[in-house]
Amino acid sequence: MMKWTFFHKLGSPKWFYDISGKWLPWLQITSLLSLVVALIWGLAFTPPDYLQGNSYRIIFIHVPASFLAQAIYMMMATAAAVLLIWRIKLADMALKVMAPIGASFCILSLATGAIWGQPTWGTWWVWDARLTSMLILLFLYIGIIALRGAIQTSEVAAKACAILSLVGVVNIPIIKYSVNWWNTLHQGATLKLTEKPSMAPEMLWPLLLSILGFYLFFTLVMFLRLRVEILSREKKTRWVKALVGE
């Protein structure tokens, strides 16, 4: 019974607004420190790669951005399932605010990949399986954002975006396993949960710290955007009126 009570609490806009406000200062501090330390460490103090030289340093931005571009879409698909099954309106708010953030990280992933590819492959872009599937992910993000803007009825827009999010999730395993399923220029995974990392420790640790910093930064931005969305949608409720002093 307690588990279900907690689950329903998570679906309460007021409860989320209150609890997220307590997390914001900690997220601001930890995300800033993690990113500053990781990027200075990775970009300035790690040794050059024996094959790629200094061009490999883009991974301290490219890898976290790529991870987040995929992870955010999975979170959106989860929110979509919660919305369709339990009709929890906070799930739709989360889906809405995460889409532009995910699209931004996807663009950053593609851009940094192109910057790395030019000196490594001799070209900014190839129709490689990994690159193409990441581009499709960007189109899915843009499609979800555009779909919501094109439908005037909020309930219909929410349901349509949820369905598209769930349909598009099939692209995530394609991105992940494309380097194994097809012959591609893109290198295989450097970090695997079931295997020892192939990177040297002096490169691995700043990368892990950078990934942590990017995830903390995403959480911070998502919380801020979701809090604004909650105030916008709940502006007629008593607690929001009391909050803004009406």
C-alpha cells in the first residue's frame, strides 16, 4: 500500500514542485563542479592518444551528449507509457519539457561527432549506420516537438506525442548495436557494463566524471523546465495562486 501511495505522490505536480525545489541548489553545485573539473581534466591534462593525438579529447563532450540523447528518449518513452496507462498528467509535462533538451543533446552529439570525424575520417559526415540512426533520433525529437505544436487540443496532443515516443523507441537499440550489426566507420563501444573498459585510467576517470556532470546538468535543466510547466498548467489551482500571492 505504501508503494502505491508513493507512486501517486510522484504523479502529483505540487509534490514534485516542492521536492524538486529542495534538490535544485545541490544540483546546481554538483553539476557545475563535475563539469568544470571533468572538462578541464579531460581537455587539458589527459595525455594525447597514441593513434588519434589530441583529436580524441572531443569524447569528453561527445560521449556524454550521445549517452544523454538516447537516455532522454528512453525517459520520454517511459513517461509516454505512464501517461497512456495511468493518465498521470505530470508524465505528459515531463515528456514535453524533455523533448527540446534531448534534441539539444542530439545536435551536440552529431556536431561533436562531425568535428571528430573530419580529422579522423577525412570527412565531416558519412552515411554510417551509427550516424544515420542518430540523425533519425534527432528527427524523432523534432517530430514530437512539432506534433505537439500542431495539435490544438492538449489531450489529443499529449496522446499523439506519447504514441510517437513509444513507436520511435525502436531506434534506440539500432543506435546502440549498429556498430555490431553492420560494418561501420564508427568505433565500437568504449564503455561496457559487462566488460573491462578499453581506455587507460587517466582518460577513463575524467570521462566518467564528465558523464556524471552531464547527467546532473540535464536533471537540473529538466527540473527547472518542469517546474515552469507545472506553474503554467496548474495556474488556476489554489496552491499555485497561494504560491504567487494571488
